[in-house]
Amino acid sequence: MKIMKGSFIQKTITNSLLSDFIEELDDSEIREFNNYSIRPYPNSFAYFKMFTPFLKMFSDKLADGIAIPIDISSMDNVFEGGKGYYEMIAEYGENKVVLRFNIASFRNKYTLADLTKMDLTYYGILVGETEEYLLDISNELTPYEDIANNIKELENKHDCNTKLKVYDVILAGVQHG
């Protein structure tokens, strides 16, 4: 039997699978994040990815006809090709974690900017830890040897008391009831 895309049967099966998934959370390593607000870390890839789609409307020349040394209109494509996941800070009260999103899997044309305005429940799996300041684009582009050599300077410059857990988001949506 072929299930037609967008059909009632397909939606019913999908909803049943999602319900079964949510019911099984207690017995898995998948963590639920409910009532968390999310935001990009300032000067991070996620921060810039939120506005790079709008750069396509700008010219590559300044007002005086001076050429800009980079093609700003293609920055969005460069980000899409160069980064698979985008990290966002998620906070609820005293709890703070990093949620990583694969925006290629977003449905309904959602963007990172949309996520900051929505009240969603996120389901993620722990993939590691990081210091918050390492999300800064300049630290992500710095070779690891340079970071290791300058770790004391970075620690003094930033509050490095706690590592944040990093979760890959595998499902996000509005939870009713």
C-alpha cells in the first residue's frame, strides 16, 4: 500500500510514532527541554547565521563605489556549506546548556531567528561539553593548537568556571496538553 504524501493516513502514522517516542523518553538517554528560552551566543556562527540571509539584498560596493573585499551576498551560502550544526544557548532558571540544531532538517521553513521567538519543547541527546566563550566565531576559527597555547589568557579573559553540556536536538515542536 502506498501512502500518499500529506494524506490523513500519513499524518496519523506520524502522530502515532511521535506519541510513542515521547512516551519512551523515561527509558532513554534523550533529554527533554521544556520552557527553555534560546538565544545565540554573541558573535557566534548561529548569531551571524540569523542575519546572513538578508545580506543578499546588499550590493558588493560601498556608497562611494569602493568594492568590498568579500562577497557579502554569498555569506549565507558559505555558512550553509561550512557549518552543519548551529549552537544556541538554552536557559531555564539557573539551568544553562547548549542546544545544537541541524537547520537543514528544519520543516516549515523555520530559521534560527524563528526559534528565539517560539515556545517549543526540545528533545536532545548529550554529545559533549564546551565553555560558552568557545562559541565565539573567532575561537571556532582558531586552530586548536593556538587555543591550547593561549588557554590561560582565554581563561583569565572569560569566566571559565563551568562547562556547558551540549545536546544535539533530534526533535523540537509545540507540546499540547
